[in-house]
Amino acid sequence: MNKSRLYSTTTLIFLFFLMQNLHSPAAYASGVGKYESWYQDVWCEGYDGQTEVEQDDGTRVDCLTSNHAIEMEFARKWPEAIGQSLHYSLKTGRNAGIVLILQKPSDEHYWASLNDVIKQYKLPITLWRLGP
């Protein structure tokens, strides 16, 4: 085996193990790097809800509980969550809800912005937060 082939094989093996470790539970203990669906599953199960409930228009409610149609969203996408939660409420006849996922302390300003808009316009949306 020539030296360049050995180097590329070694590099590929290293990259494989690196990718495996990046997806390990220990790497995600802080919540950083998880997909939105992971949060949906965990949070929704805790509130006896159903995840990804499809509506007649093809949209999917992230978590549908007996009282709420909930949009789960990462902090930086808080403006999108407002519209989606209100739409889900309209489609299901349930109260609108947002679970905002804060992955790091610096996401706190997104939580504050979301609360400010909800209060200013008296939007009928229940809020929950996940994270620091």
C-alpha cells in the first residue's frame, strides 16, 4: 500500500470516528446540536401530546395536547413561531402555544423579544421555554 493511500484511509477512519463521537449522548448533554424533533419528542411526551400531527392543509403541528397546538422552535427563529402557532390554533381549534428552545445563555434576548411581542399585541399564545 502506498503512503498516500494509507494517509487517505487513515483520514477517513479518523473522520468516521469523529462523526460518531459528535453524535454521542455525551456530546449533546448540553442540548447544543440536537434536532428540533428531539425536543418535540421529549417535551411532548411529558405533556401527553402527539407529535407531528398533520392538518388538512399539509402543515404539521409540532405537539398537539388536549388544550394546545404547539410550535417548537429554536430561539433565533422566534418570529416564525408566532405565525405558526396561531395557524395551528386556527386549524385545530385549540389554544396556540410556543415552546422556545434556548440552547445557550446568549439566547435569552430571543426569549425577551418573543415575550415583548406577545404582550404588546396581546396575542393569545401560551409560552414555555426549554434551556438555560
